[in-house]
Amino acid sequence: TRTLTFLGLESSCDDTAAAVVRMEATGPRILASVVAGQTALHAPYGGVVPEIAARAHAEKLDLCVEEALAEAGVTLADLDGVAVTAGPGLIGGVMSGVMCAKGIAAGAGLPLVGVNHLAGHALTPQLTEGLAFPYLLLLVSGGHCQFLIAHGPEDFTRLGGTIDDAPGEAFDKTAKLLGLPQPGGPAVEAEAMSGDPKAVHFPRPLLDRPGCDMSFSGLKTALLRARDAEVAEHGGLRRQARRDLCAGFQAAVTDVLAEKSRRALREYLAHAPEHPAFAVAGGVAANATIRTRLEQVAAEFGATFAAPPLKLCTDNAAMIAYAGIARFEAGAQDGMDLSARPRWPL
Ligand code: KG4
Ligand code: ZN
């Protein structure tokens, strides 16, 4: 395989990102990865506002691209292609990215490759840890939660997933209900560190049912009830009570993910006993408690555990550039009619 250098763009949620990844004989190398978050813009609304996100992406993409190229020490002339998230995600943001990528590709005469955002996350363990196919992947983010067997860059089998909220979404809602800042994941994790996970009981939804499907919306109801009881009794949410609620919530999510991972691993290993490998990806994989527990589960099965560095667990464009290279190497390329897709299952 010859050396390929791709620019990647990501704008499907609330991070504007550009990256340059080079595929060398020895494997992929990230030359630059720039991520401009929009947390402050959405903070007053307690959640991501699609219109605000789309406008911010449109404003920031060019700057991110310039910064990534400069950091990588390359110009457009050094590139072999442009990869962009074409979905799934917030349509306005995805459109901003696709238009920007088309402009660059047309202007510089470069191939354009549309990438599924989920494939980007799913291939990250390969980009960062050099994990070979096949492997079992748990993708856990703000919008997604599913077990996938990754057979190849565009070949995934879904074993199960959430039937309602994604865990990241549940972390974000928990933070909102407890008056913590967004994104909720890191805030709840920090509070949970000094909380007692057993102080308040949270359910472990769907553990009594076979299979790998999960449910997290019930945790929100349990949290709301416990919070209201606390407020009614003490006239407000005491500091320690908040920590305990965060710890209890996080422990429930962790237990569910761990048990369902066991089931998924059993199913995966029945198919591919010669490749015992379990990888996690997506923003929630940045959670230390969850990560450690999943690592223990992998060890129970004698499976290799691969978790990307925190920065590459959350949304970024390096994963998009890499997934773009993988598609391109497999012969795929898109035309100027590439469209943004709000929904796009793997
Ligand atoms: O993958 P990602 O950046 O965006 C997508 O959803 O595609 O994931 C963001 C999600 C947010 O819901 C955020 O609260 C969650 O990942 N997250 C965490 C942590 N860091 C980010 N959840 C739990 N613990 C964390 N440390
Ligand atoms: Zn994501």
C-alpha cells in the first residue's frame, strides 16, 4: 500500500474538527487533530441547539482546516483526498461539513470520501491501537450505544444496543437534573468520585432479559424520584447527596454495560474464537470507572482490550480521516452529489 494523506472533517454534533492522517507502510499516523468545541455556546440552553451548532460549524470549519494543515506541516497539494462525516448527526452541521469538504475537494482536485460517523468511532481502536479485524466493539456515546462485530472497514454486524437513550445522553440528562454543567459525562464522573454508589438504589434495566439490548431511560426516572425525595426532605440538594446520586447512577450504567459486554463477548467468541479482542469507542469510553470495568470483563474472557486515548474517544476528525482512507483503499469514492444523512445505520 502506498502512502496516503487525507484531510478529515467532522461536524455532526457540537465539535468542529479537522485532522490530517497519513497512512504509511508501518500503519496510520495522525499528523494533526484539531477540535473546536462549542460547549460555551450551548451552555445557556442546557443542551445542544442544532441551529446554533450548524452556524458555528460553518464559521469555524475553515479555521480548523487551516490550523490542522499548518500543524501537520502540509498544504492542499500534499493531500490525496478529503474525508468528511456525511451522517448520522444533526443535519445542519453535517451539511456544513459536507459543503466545506466539497469546496476543498473541487478546488484542489482531490477525491472526496463520505464517512459514516459511527464507522469513524468503530475504526478508532485500529487507528490508535493497531487492532486487527475482527474485533468486538462497544460503541458508547451521546447518541449511540451498540455492540458491533467489526469484520472490515465497512463490514459490521450489530449484536444489540440501546432500545431508548444512549448512556452519554443519560449522563447529560443526569447532570442537567442535578444542576451540573454540560457535557454531563465528565461532570457526573467527577462528582461520583466522592460519592457512595450504594446510598441510593438504581435499577439495572433489562439484565433479566436475554440478549445484548440495553435500556437507560429508566435510570433518569429513578434519579428524578431520588432527587425530589431529597429536596422534599432537606429543602434542597445537599452536596453529598448529589455526589451519591452521581455515584449510584454511574454504577448502574457500569453494571449494565459490563453484563451486556459479557453476553456480547460470548456471542462474538462463538463466531471468532481465534480473535479474542474487545474494543470500546465513543465519548462514554472516556469514563475511567466504565473503562476499567470493561477491561476486567475482557480479562475474564482472556480477550485483548483496546480503548483509544481519551481525546480520540470523543468526537474528532482523525477517526474520520482514517475511516476515509480505509474506504478509499477499498475503492470507494463519492461524487459532488454526496448528501448529508441525518440517519445512517452502520
Ligand atoms: O462520542 P461523543 O463525543 O459524541 C457523540 O455522541 O457522537 O460523545 C459525547 C458524549 C456526551 O454525552 C458526554 O457526556 C459523554 O460522551 N462523555 C462521558 C464522559 N466524557 C464524555 N460520559 C461519561 N463519562 C465521561 N467521562
Ligand atoms: Zn461521536
